[in-house]
Amino acid sequence: MKAILQTRFIHLKKHWGSLLFWLLFPIIATLAIMGLTNSLQQDSKVPVGIVVEETTPMALDLVDSIKQTPIIRVEQLSEDEALTQLEQHQLDSVFIIREGYEEQIKKGNRNRLIKSYRSDLSFAYSPIAEMVMSYVQQDTGRTKAVLTIQELSEQYPNTGQIWTWEEIVDKSKEVEAEENLLQTSFTFLNANTKEDENRFVLFNPWGLWAIFSILSTFMVMDWIIRERRKSLSPRFFFMRIALKSYLLRNAMLYLLLFIIVDIITIAVFYKFLGEAVTLALTLAVLSFRLTVLMGAFILAIWINKLPVYYGFSFVLTLLIAIISGAILPTEGLISRYPWLQLGNPLASFLSKEIGYGWNIVFVILIAIWFVRKEKRNVKGA
């Protein structure tokens, strides 16, 4: 083992730059793409000005509801500032929550509660105005419920329970949340929490990382082809170790190195992307790493020429990226060709599960290669 470590350090001393690049490439590329897409999504939101003429709880709740809408970016300004920015086309439209909003709502009045402005370039005014009015109608609907309940309480004073305005409104919000009366919830890929469900992510960061990790692993494992050159074969007589055992032991060293980088990746994604760290995710990452490294090992011992190996690596990575659904949606393709899902090497990883299938297949292939190689060496001796 000492001789293996010495030869490996000699190799790394000459190629440490490329090794470091490919080890960090999946992390850097994923962070760069996620940062770019998040920036584009933020810039693509429709800028809307909100003016609040009163600071009552109902008016502030309306502002919070508008801010939670994912398609718009709310700028809370004074009326003069909002209109100035609208004239300069910095805002798509302006909505003013007028003085007396809460008082008028409690009276059951629905007219002239919101004042709006738009310009000739306000392309999203109509849907945003409809959205704002839907929130106002929620408040008026709750008010109608309060008035109805209070009227019933007056007609039946012997019920023994008197509900306040705030209690009725809170209860109506609770019913809306539990029964899902006004909206249909949906989730995106790997959205496990309520916060994740409300956050639209164009790319799955772990999906991107998986694709880049496949490519980087292929690039790192090219040492197998270099070490199998005929000009280097005489050194194994001095090392007293078979070529096959040498390759496997070195592959284990690289596996340990990759696992260290993968643990760092989990920490980096937690810090900068807010990805939750769970035991299931950790085990899925480790299982995926073992699968990819064994696959790259088999490919490297199957191909003898570096240009062919590099070309095959890029083609195979691109093919996996297309059929896996890690980057592009593949629902239509999978529904038409279901067998693609069975051969998808990322299916278990994207579901945060341990992938046994491909690991078992690769272990069997490596074992067959190992045994056949040993028999041939013994016969030749």
C-alpha cells in the first residue's frame, strides 16, 4: 500500500491543478448556474408600486398577501415616488390602499377601496389588478361572514357564546388554510416543506450537481488509461503488485477523496442554496458517488485511447442529462418510452434514495473483470 501511495502522490504532484479543477467543478458550476437563474428570475418579476395610506392590520395584511405573489416584485413607496417611477416606466403599475380601507371593509363596502394607476407600457396591469381585487374580496367575504354570524347571534341570544370580530376572522382564515377553499396547492421537484413549495426553482441544484459530477468523475478517472500504457508496465515487476490490484486500490483512494469533496458539497449547498441536510440525502449522495465512480472505472478499463474515452464521456453525460430529467423535463418522453426510467442512473438519487440496482450491476462487472484478468495472468506465468 505504501508503494501505491507513493506512486499516486508522484502522479498528483504533476496533475494537481487539473485534479483540483475537476473536483471543484460540480460545486462551482452548480452555484454559478443557480445564482444566474435566481438573478434572472428576480429581474423578470413585474415591478409594482404599493402605497399604503393607513397602517391598520387589515391593510398591512393585504400588503403582505400581495408581496407573497411570486410573479411580482413589490415596491412600497409614497404616492409621489410611486407615480414618478410609473411615469419613468420603472414600475408596471401602482396600487394605492386608500385611507379608511379597514373601516369600509368592516361596513361591507366594496367600492373605491383601492386606487390604481397604469401607463401605456403597463403590460401586466390587468392580471395584477385581478389578483389584488381577489385579495380584497377575501377580506369582504370574511366581513360578510362576521356580519352573518353576529346577526344570527342576535336572533338566537341563548346560544351561550359570543364571537368577536377578530375571532371570526381568525377562524375563517384557519378554515381556508385547512380546507384549501380558494387555491390549489402544487409542489415542484423535491419540494418537501411549505417554504419550498412556495419557492419556484428553475433547476434542481442536486440534479445539476449530479450531471456535472458524472462528467468530472470521468475526467478524473482518465488516469486509469494513462497508467495502463505499455511503456509503464515494467514498473509493476518492481512494485510486486498486479496491475489490476493496483488500479482497484488507487480507485479506492479516489473514492475517499471524492467522498470528502461530496461532504463539503453538502455543507456548501446548505450554506448558499438553503438545501436541507438529512441522513437520506447524505446516503443518497454517497451511493450516487459509488455508482458514478464504478461506472467511470469500468469505462476507463474498457477503452484504451484517451480521445475515445473523452468523447464517449461527454456523449454519455449528455445522454444521461437528457433522459434523467435532472435538467430538462422528461414526463412526455418517459410516458412514451417507460423503459428509459428503468435505465435512468439518476432516478434513485433525485428521489434521495440509495441506488442499489446500478451498484450491484457495476460490482458484478468489476468482479468479472478482476477474476478474468487474474486467471489470464496466472496462465501466462
